[in-house]
Amino acid sequence: MHFWLRSYVLGFLMLSILPPDCQAAPVTLLYSERFLQHDAGSGHPDTPDRLATIVQQLKQHNTLNDQLRWPVFSAASRTDLLAVHQASYLDLLEAGQQQLSPTRPYLTLTTGDTVISKDSLAVARLASGAAMAGVDAVMQQQSKSAFALVRPPGHHATADRGMGFCIYNHVAVAARYAQKQYAVKKILIVDIDVHHGNGTQDIFAQDDSVFYFSAHQHPLYPRSGRPQETGLGKGKGYTMNIDIAPGSDESVLLAAIEKQLLPAMQGFQPELILVSAGLDTHQGDLLGGLNYSDAGYAAIARKVIGLADQYAQGRSVWVLEGGYVPANNAHAVESILQTLIVQ
Ligand SMILES: [Zn+2]
């Protein structure tokens, strides 16, 4: 048999005997029902329903679901978290959890406004693990894109402070994991949440290996992220912040990507793109005042894919951040996934 024919037949046989999970699929989703068990208390905006509704809608959508792989994954270890967070902060969280009891089911962290309950730390560790598994999926070429559907969110958590519903900074943990495990030298983080990701900016402010881009509503919590904040020390020039006025649609973000981020990436040339996929920019959100449409999220995804294809062999890992109207989250995620699937 000719060599090429033998290779073809062997390749076909290998694809046939591999379990479906091992074959290349367009998008890897990282989700666990465990994420529904983080309880921030009655009336808190970070409800389990924000996430459950996304997954219910995806599972009902058969043509989309055929294009998704749902691998299992593990929680981030203490070592993984220590690549981003200070040991004293991890200890403070553990000590806080020890104080919980049936008569005291919730605790607000002394570092900010984050509420934890009995399952919160384990759930948040699993959420960081989901973002890391997304990195595995794209670096091992199981799919070009991955989307970690997680809660609680992460981008407000700094090295030593939980704040704004966030305990561990999942995107930051994933970035450090990609650098350590796969020797990725340059990573772009695109933050599309309505709030500035002060934690992510802070963690990488002095780092020239991670470029942080955020376009967020101003004024709004946590009030950081002014355009003049561009990084510190050797990280100067590796942070880019865009203010968006209340009431704006996605056109401001799309223009900023085109006119400011794309030229900056010609010099930076990221090998991996992580997206802090906050959906509280959606029109009608409970906490945000912007007016992004479902079509707008598809347009944003096309821009990210364009950058990923140009510099990063198509690799993008999306991690859910905010988004406080469950039905809106479901529509926005579907819109993004439809775009990632045809890339
Ligand atoms: Zn947010």
C-alpha cells in the first residue's frame, strides 16, 4: 500500500476508534452543576439561575449542542491559586469559611463586599479549574475555542482581596497556568464586562507578558480603569482602558478594538486570548447601564476570532463574568457560541 494511502486509512481508523470526546470539536464548554451551589444569599444578584438558564437553553438547542464538547475537569489547586493570590489571602478565606455555621450561614469578606457561604470556596476553586481546563482544550487542540460557564465571577479579585462577588480571579489563574504549563509567552485578556476588571488589571499591571484590555461603563463600580491607567514599570503600555458612557451600545467597544487594540496587537502578538465574558453589558441588565444586543456579542466574538486567527492559531478561552438577567445571558452566550462554531 502506498505510504499516503496507508496514512489516510490509519488516520481514518484512529478517528473512528477514538471516543467522541477526543475528536476535534469546534467549542469546548466547561460547566458543572456544582457551580449552582455557591449561595451568596437571598436577594443577591449572583443567582444560580444566571448560569442554569444558559445551560438549559444550550441543551435544548440540538443543532448547536452537537458542536459542543463538555469534558470533566478538576478544581484549581492551592498551588495554582498561589500563582495569582497571596497565601495570606487564601488563609483568610479558609479562616472565614471556618467561621460559618448553621446559625451563621453567610460571611462578608473583610477585604470587600464579597459574600461566602459553606460551598463558596470549593465552587470558586472549581471555576478557576474550569478556566484552566479551557486553556488545556485550546492548547492541546481539542478545540480552537473554549467557554467556561462558571460562577462566582472573578475579575474584581486582586492578589489579596476578594471584592465585587469575586473570590478567585479565574482569568488570571488561567493566564498563569498557560504560561507555566504550556510556556505561552504572551497573553491578551479582553474584558467585555460592564465593570472594570480592577483585579485583573492590578495582578498584571507590572507584567509585559499579559496585555489587559477593558472597555467598561464609566462611571460605575469599582470606578477604576481610566484611560490614563496604562500599566506600571515594565508593564507600562500593556494595559488599555476604554470608558463607555451609560446608554451606549456595542459600537464603542467594536470601534475601540478596531482603532486601538488591533494596532497595539501588531507589536504584542498574543499567542493566546482570554476573554472576561461579562454579559452585564446587555441591554436591560440589572447592574449595568449599557445596551449591547445579541448581534453585538456576535460582532465582538468575530473581532476576537479575527485576532486569535491572526496571532494565536485561533485560540480563545472565554470565561463568564457578570450578567444579571438570566434570559439575556442565555441569548448572549448562544450568540457568541454560534459565532465561535463557524470560525
Ligand atoms: Zn460586571
